[in-house]
Amino acid sequence: MRALILKLAHLRAVENFVRRSRLFRGLVRRFIAGDTLEEALRVSEELTQKGLLVTLDNLGENTTSEAEAHAAKDTYIGMLRAIAKRGIASSTNISIKLTQCGLDLSDELARSVLEEVLDVAAEHGNFVRVDMESSAYVDRTLDILEAVFQTRKNTGTVLQSYLYRTPDDLERLIRIGMRVRLVKGAYLEPPSVAYRRKRDVDRAYIQLTERMLQSGIYHAIATHDERIIRHTKDFAERNGLARDSFEFQMLYGIRRDLQEALVAEGYRVRVYVPFGDRWYPYFTRRLAERPANVLFILKALFRA
């Protein structure tokens, strides 16, 4: 089912249907904060008033020109300045993608864009998370981040538990003290590089979570899986870890009840808030993350 959804999503006719159909409009608006930064900021303020933290993501990836990469940079910088102007920099940061920064054109371009964004973020006391993309980009992403992190500590990245390589990548990042968001993984990867069975992905996720919590670094456990959340809470308690020594992360529009319940228990919860008109790839990956996800998202419409 997951592979089928991702393959169908690449068909232009399917994309056109999803974009134009009223059947999907409610779902899209449920999980995308809006087309504009102003809409996303309003959502962020509503979430922070409930005690939640926020990561803003301007949707888009795989730029094809330097002009597009610099336009993305300007958007990121505008986001950081708008967050500061609203006075929510302590609770709201941003996520970016290196392919949106020009990684398909050159590592040097992507690194220079990232450095400029990090410098502006530092001026406002803010943090920038670099999203991890498909396995083809992992080595280059980590190389750029490790080089940049030597002089700019206000950044972190994302690791995916379904990749076989992730335990080694996690140790690499722990050694330099970088903050990590752990996810299960949403790209269509071959069995030569990634686990295909859910139980294997989940087992790897739990093992990685335990290693992250033991590292002494402020990491993010990004999941809606209540079994994994319970395990994380129990492991942290058994090991004497404070509830504010890590954070849970969840997606905008999914399990709002669980987000608010965790905050009430004293945990830090950050909501990943995407916005922009280039929402289609993000939306289809959410549908395809696991075979039951289509039903899961439909059920979520009636739970919050």
C-alpha cells in the first residue's frame, strides 16, 4: 500500500486530481497550516498559547537554480525575522531542506545558504533544524552539517529509523553534540538500505530512542505511536531523566488530544507546522508513511 501510494503520487494526473478535487481540500487544510507565512504564524501563536512548541516548515524541495535557492534563503530569513517580531522565538523555530537550498546544484551553494540562515537565526536566539531527505542525500547532508556545526551550534538534523545506517549516523552526531529529531522515515527506499517491515522499523526506533535519551543531549522523539511514547516515558523515568530534558514532536493536525495530554503531564511537545503552496509531496508522504495511514488520517478528522 505504501509503495503504491508513493508511486501513484508521482503521476501528474494523480497530482492534478488531488490538487483540484474538493474531496481532498479538507484533508489538505487539516494538515497544512496555509499558503502563507502569516497564516502559519497565526497557527503558531494558537499552539503556543496551549503550551506547545512549534517548528515552521516552508514546504518545497529540489530547487533547480541558484535563483530559487537564494529565494528559499530569503524566505527562511523572513520567517526567522517574523518569528522574532512576534516575540515567539523562544517557542518557535524553523526546519529547512538542503535540496531547497540548492543541494542538487552543489554542496557549496547549499552550505552557504545554510550558513547565512544560521547566522540570522543566531541574531535572534533561534534554532534551525535541517530535515533529512531520501537516503541518496544522507552522506552529503551530514558532511555539510558536521562542517557547519564547528562554528554554528544552533542547528540539528533528522535521522530515520528505517535506514540500516542510522545507528552509526547517530553515534557520529552524538560525538559532536548535535541535536537529533528521530523519525521512522517516509521515503520509498529499496530493501538494500531500509527495513520494510513495520516491526523492524519500530524496534530500531526504540533502540535509537534509548541511545538518544542516554546521550545527555536535548533530542526530539518524533512519533504519534502511543506504544513508543509510553516506552519513552517509562525509560526516561527509570533512568532519572527530567521531563524537560527531551521533547516529543508531532505533526500539525494529528492527535491534538495526545499533544495536549503530554503537555499537561509536563512534557515538552513541539508541533511541526508546514505551510506553502508546494504541499503536495509532503502531503502524499504523510498518506504513505504506513499502510494504515490513510485510515489513520481520516480517523484523525474526528478525534480532535
